[in-house]
Amino acid sequence: GNPWAVAFLPNGKMLVTERPGRLRILSADGTLSDPVTGLPPVDARGQGGLLDVALDPAFASNGLIYWSYAEPGDGVNNTAVARGKLVDGPPPRLENVQVIYHQQPSLDSRQHFGSRLVFARDGKLFVTQGDRSITRGRMQAQSMDGLLGKIVRLNPDGSGGRRLTNGAAD
């Protein structure tokens, strides 16, 4: 199923993202769960799909996981990040799903979504994003007036992200 990323759960199981938009739980004995339900739609065309997955630093008490993915839109798409509470079923599912981040601008491109998720020691979430391979993509990554090709730092609820406008931070 085109596995993309793995996150290790405290109980010895693993979360595995599959590019076509499936999240599964892999047991230590190699048993693969049915797809976890509750994920938002994923655009799996081109280099899109379900991308990274990470556990909240307080996963043991709150059960939250985060994932990045190519988010479909009306003729456009973008890199997005969502979070939800993992319930290890059966069937395995996500509850209280929230999309906490949408890369801007959204584009009509099937390339260079990124993305990796990393929590810093202070609890902030770092999100890497591709440049979407548009014309002048490298220039876009170096330009401060958009989020293409950038790393953003967010609070775990998606707040606190730096919004850039005309090269200056708001």
C-alpha cells in the first residue's frame, strides 16, 4: 500500500501511513489493521497522498496523533495538517478530527507537497512543506510572502503560526 511514514506507539504497535490515504496500525507480530477511519479526504494524485504521522508529546494521556497530507480543494490542493484522538478499536478510528493547518496559497499542482512533522522540546509542532514545483518554485521557496517551501512552527492546536504578508510578519 505504498507506506510513507511510521510512528511508534507506547504499546509496541506502529502507525503506518500509506500514500493512497490509509492509516493502519501494525502490531509487533506483523498483523496489519484495517484502515483507521475518520481521516479527511486525501489527494493521492502525483506526489500527493497521506504523508507523515506523529504522536502528540502527551500521547499517553491525550491519545492525539497528527498527520500531514495533500488536501484536495475545488480545482486546487495544498499541504495540510490534521489531528485527532486515536482509538485502537476494533475498528481503529480517529475521533474529534480537526484540520489545524492549510498551506497557502492553494495551487493546481500534483508535486512537492512535503511533508514531515516534528515536535520541539517546547511542544511546538514544526511542519515542512514542499514548494509545489510551480514555475519559479525555487524563487517561491526563498520568498517570504508565502508558505511554499517553508517550515512553519505552530502550537499543537494550530494557533500561533506566523502569517506572512508582503514579506513582513503580521
